[in-house]
Amino acid sequence: MAGADAAGRHSTRGRRAGSTRGSAKLSAVSETSSTDATRRTEILKTANTVIATTGLRSSLQQIADAAGILPGSLYHHFESKEAILVELIRLYHADLDRIGDVALEQLDEAEPGTVSERITALGCAIARCAVEHRAALQMSFYEGPSSDPELIELTARQPTKIQAAMLQTLRAGRWSGDIRADVDLPTLADRLCQSMLHVGLDVIRHNAPTDQLATLKCRIALEGLAAEPPSDADLDRSDAFVLADNIIESWVDTEGDTDLKAAHVRAVARTEFGRRGYEMTTIRDIASAAGLGTGTVYRIIGSKDELLMSIMLEFGRKVGGAWADIVRSKSTTVEKLDALSWLNINALDQFPDEFRIQLAWLRQSPPDSANPAWSFTTRIRQMKALLSEGIRAGEIHIDSADADMLTRCIIGEQWIPENILAEIGTRNALILARDTVLRGIAVRRS
């Protein structure tokens, strides 16, 4: 009996010891799991910053160095760079979907606020998301930067939930009599969402606070820059618009290359740069698409930088020179802004690859870096002077304490998204630009 009691006590102590060891083991596993999750999150945040700053060609070594770990430790959390990119885009879309869901729920509230307040709140939320996920935002502008099928699918995914939320918000505004009846709401919702996502581009945001810039963009879209909303007929007759129209008609294929092979390589390179982005396109990619050997392409064109330069200088002469001519024309500020929009729309329509390359530079380069085709600092200076003149003359009724922010905002708003241009055509794209930049989409109250 005593032996049984002793055995029982010994068994109990064994179970307790085993239980303690088990608990300690589970605790260690839990702590390791928590540490791994924290480190994984830190790596993703670091990768987002590195890629947003240095572009999609950022290496795992760069990401590991920035995270303060060895590349081998990084592979413990992510099996490849593609795995990091996939996770970054997943998080981006999850945040956009959450924003859309919340906005739709708030529309059902008893007192959701005015339409202006709702559009601005949704716009600010989208803009904050774009700034937080800048790497994924850059990836969304191009085809997948690898052959990974999931990455290709994710980069092509459209932010349908925020577009649905914006559309429903606009419809509520139309029902209340606050949004004009003559604007196409689905197209407008797409335009506004893309405008808010562009707040995530460093060249547009620059040093401006995210909410402040998003609020200014929403105010311009709602109220319009023009103190007196101009009619299409009046704008079509302006000297600046006629000048722009003549310039656009003069855009013919003036490539003076007698070497057909060189012209072919340049045409292929334009397409590849526009599709993949300059930094992700290699001479090998261009040679393969052109049906030539890599060595042949080097002999014909030279380096990738020289190839880009040869493509973009002609584009710069056509579009950059036209911009300056329009700014110097004898027209009002509002008319000049309208003519510049028409110029951009037709540049995108006639030179889609060059225009994509140009926008890619603006998306990924420091705001003041040199560019072979388009001096951004010159455009900033010209636009700032143009807007200041319009404000002083009373033509523009939206002012901003930060002239640089207003300037970058207007330059950004003059870009009509490519998918919208393809869907509605150049003339309707111009009317959309007039509505969202000059006239405003809200019903003006006396």
C-alpha cells in the first residue's frame, strides 16, 4: 500500500514535470512564432520602402541590408523576391477592399454627412493607403515583374471595391441634387479613385501631407478651378486650343531613320519599355521581342540608356515644345489649362508607349532628377506661374497656401488614365478633364 502511494506520488510528480516541460515547450513555440511574425512584418515594411525608393529591380541583398539581416535569414521567411512582392500586393488590395467595405457601410448610416465630406473622406482613405503601400502601387502600373502567375494576376487586379464605394457615394450625391446630372458616374468614380491613388507617387505628393493633398484634389474635382465654369464651345474657340489642335495635327511619323532595322528595334523597345517599365526591361528582352540577337541590338543601338534617349528625345521635342508654345499663347489661364489637357490626351493617344515611359519616370524617379525628354522642374515653374496669374486675375477661385502643392496637383490631374481614354475616346476624355479640373462635378449654388 505504501509502495502504491509512493508510486502514485512519483507518477504525479512525473506528470507535473512533464506538464511543466510541455507548457514551456509550447510557450517557446508560441514566442518563436510571434517573433517570426514580427520579423516577417518588419521585412515587408522594409521591402516596401526599398522598392518604393529604388524601384522594382531592388535585390534581396538590398532588402536584407536595409532590414539589418543576412540574406539567408530573409530566406527563412520568404522563399524568393517574388514571394515578397506577392505579399506586398496582397496587403495593398486587402487594405483597399477594407476601405471600400467601410465606405459602403457608412453610406447606410442615418446621417453620413454631405456628399463633399463623404467623397473627401473616402479620397483621403484611398490616398493614405496608396502612400503606405507605395511599392505595390508602382507594381500595379505594369505587367507582373516576373513570370509568376499569381504575381501577374495580382498586379492586374482592379480596385473594384473602392470604385464601387466611390460610385455609390456619387450616386447618393446625385440623388440629393449635389452632383451634376450630365456626368457619367462610373467613369467619374474610376477617375477619382485613380486620382487618389496617385497621391502615393512621390513626384506628385513631394513634401505635402497626404490628407491635405487628397483634400485639395477632391475640392478641385468637386468645385473646379474656374471661377466661372466655361462652356465647351468657348473653350474650343480659344487661341490656345486652336494652337494645340494644330500642333497635334502636325504630329506625324517624322523618324528620319533610313536604317529599317534600327527603326524596328526602337519600335519594339518603345513597346517593351511601356509594357514592363524601363528598369525591368533588358536588352535581352528587346532583342527577343525584335527577333534579333542581343549582340545585334547592341551594335545597332548601343546601351539601354542610349536606346531610351533616342526614343524619348523626339517625343520631348514634340510634346515639350508644344507645352511651352501653349503657355505663351494669347489666351486666359483657364483656356491654357484646357489646351494643355488636350495636348496630354492626344500625346497619350498617339504616343502611348512614350507616354507610359514618361509617366514611369515621374512615378519612380526623384522629383527633380534630369530626364531626356521632359524637364519636370521647367514644367513646375511654368505651371506655377500660370496658376498664380490666373489667381491674381480672378479666373481661378481655388487658392492654396502651398503653391507648389497646387502646381503638382494640377499637373497630375491633367493626366487622363489610359484605360479611361481607351474606353471613351479623346473628345469625351477632354470633356471629363474639363469637368474634373475646370468646371467641377458638383452643382454650383448661387
